[in-house]
Amino acid sequence: MKAFVAATVLACASLLPFQQAAAKPIEIKFSHVVAENTPKGQMALKFKELAEAALPGQVEVKVYPNSQLFTDSTVLQAMQLGDVEMAAPALSKFQKYTTKLQLFDLPFLFKDIEAVDRFQQSPEGQKLLKSMEGKLLVGLGYLHNGMKQLTANDPIRTPADISGKKYRIMTSDVLQAQFEAVQAIPLKKPFSEVFTLLQTKAIDGQENTWSNIYSKKFFEVQKYATETNHGLLDYMVVTSSEFWYGLPDDVRNKLKVAMDEAIVYGNKIALEKDSEDRQQIIDSGKTEVIKISAEERQQWVEAMKPVWNMFADEIGADLIGAALEANN
Ligand code: LMR
């Protein structure tokens, strides 16, 4: 009898860690660099809400905004190491992992966000989500922010006005070439440093969307914003393939549904914020928004478009062709 009791106690004790492990929710750390009142900030929170509602007690999503956990230059490596599960860096920040996504940085490629959408949903666009699986990263979807504008302390209307000025850029060689094409001086710097660099005048300007210029208060330290819409700032929501494919099928499927829905929500916010935050900047009276003429815009197109040829081989003529097709 004694032996039977001892064996039962032992058996129960050995089961305990597994029961506890099964009861513990899967933790998903979602790290990003922007403020919460942005398309990405709102999308991440919506994902948390939907994922936790679909899988009560089974998953816990912890969102870390404002570069609290990782910057965009460290997050992907951290993801490969299993230190963070989700992030949504700008498409300009994947160059180390694939040259294909450089496509999205080509200046004046897409005529508007609808064209971007058509391309991203096309077979070519969807294939790009899987272009980094060899590097243990898998794309779950694209998220919009919007088109980029140029800010400065001088009124910038034509490429000649930007010559010799120091501009902060994301870590992208295409963006570097784009600014060199107009004789500006591009500096690759993390998003978390941009405000201070502008405030201390270590740089003259930067390129970004209305929502980032507004939410990070760049407009408070820049006198002008020129509405060029010269390039795109969109995101890829990524996760580690080891984490993602290691999830039970039903959990992965429900998380994907939650992510798809959160992205639809984030894209709606992106559209709204693009015009709302532009207006907030105008209303602040701190930054003058400069609208350029069609002739002035054409000067930017002519100066920057030769950059396409420099990267056509790395990106692939087929991809550039498919992107242009989406403009029709
Ligand atoms: C930037 O670095 O300017 C952007 O990528 C920030 C962001 O995530 O929108």
C-alpha cells in the first residue's frame, strides 16, 4: 500500500510541471518604434485585443511601443534569437535580410496607396512575405503608413534647395542614393534619435509620413514640411518562422485571422491619420506645409528616378514591372 501511495504521489508530482506549462499562456512580445497614436501603434493594440479574445488564456500579447524594447536595427536579430516574437519594421529596414524589399523605397514608384495595395496583394507582393524564410523571418502581412514628405528649417521647393543639407534616412541604400541624387547628405539613424538630432540641429531635416511627423513632434522642431509624396513608408509585420511554425495549428490559424483583421483596422487608421495629422500640423502654426507645383514636382522626379537603374538588378526587373503594373 505504502509503495502504491508513493508511486501515485510521484506520478502526480511528475505531471505537475506539464500541467502548469500547459496552463501558461504563450507570450507574444510585439516590439515597435512608433507612438501608440499611429497606424502601427493602433494595429498592434488591436492585434492584442483580437488575439487574446480569440484564444482566451492561451496567448498573452505584450506590446512595447516607442523603441522601449528594441530599435528597428536590433529587433530582427533579436527575433532570430527568439527574444521577441513580433515586429513591424518599415520595409526600408529589411535590406540586410533581402534586397527584394528595396523595391518599396524606389522614389516615385507607386502613384498612390491604392496602387501599393494592389501590388502588395498581387502574387508577386505576397511572395515577398516569404522572401526571408531562409533567414528565419516570415511576413504575416503588410501595413500602410503613407507617403513621405520632406521636413526642414528652410523652405524646400526644388532639388536645388536641398543640396548640401543633412537628412536623416532609414537604413536603406536606396534612400541613401535618393538623397545623394539631389546632392543632399543622407545619414542613416534610428527613428528614436530623430527628434533630438533635429532639435540640436545635428541634421537639417528628415523624410517621413504625416503621422510620424506629428506623433513624434518633429513639426515642433522643423519650420517647413514640403508635400512631395516622393516615396512610401509601409511596414511588414514579421515573426520568427521557428516561433510561428512551432505553434499548434489552431493557435497559428486564429492568430493569423486576428492579424489580418488588425491590419485592416490599422490601414483604416493610416488613411485617416494621413489627412488628420497633416491638418494638426498646419493648425499648430509651428510648421508651414508647402505645396509644390506640378513643374516643381517634376524636377524631383527627374532628379531622383535615375536611382531605379542603380538597384534594378538587385530588386529584379520583374518585380519593378509588377509594381508599375499596379499603377494602372
Ligand atoms: C522611421 O524610421 O522613420 C520609420 O520607419 C518609423 C516607423 O516605424 O514608422
